[in-house]
Amino acid sequence: MIPEWKIDSTPKEAISQRKDKKHMLRFLGKMGETPKCIGRILAVGSSYERKSKEHFCKVEALG
């Protein structure tokens, strides 16, 4: 699970940031190595809106 928190943004933007930076590659290991993660890699985007004081969350499978 790869979490990302944002303030006054959206969970979708938080997940997009994780995808753009390719953080899931850390769990896959280097070429020729055994992967460090054998299950699904999940990106969790959470956000907080200051005005409404609401929290939002989205989970997406990356690999």
C-alpha cells in the first residue's frame, strides 16, 4: 500500500502523483531479482478540505 495525503486537493490527484513518480517500482525490485511484493500494489489517495472539514479517500490498484 502506497499512501498519499493532500490538503485542499482530490484523492485522484494524490494517486496521480504516485503514478507519475513510479513509486510502485520500489516494490517490484530490480531486473532479474525476485519481486519484493507478490500481491497487488495499492495506491491510497486521501484528501482533506479545510473549508468543509471533510475527508475523502480513493484506493486504486497499480499493479
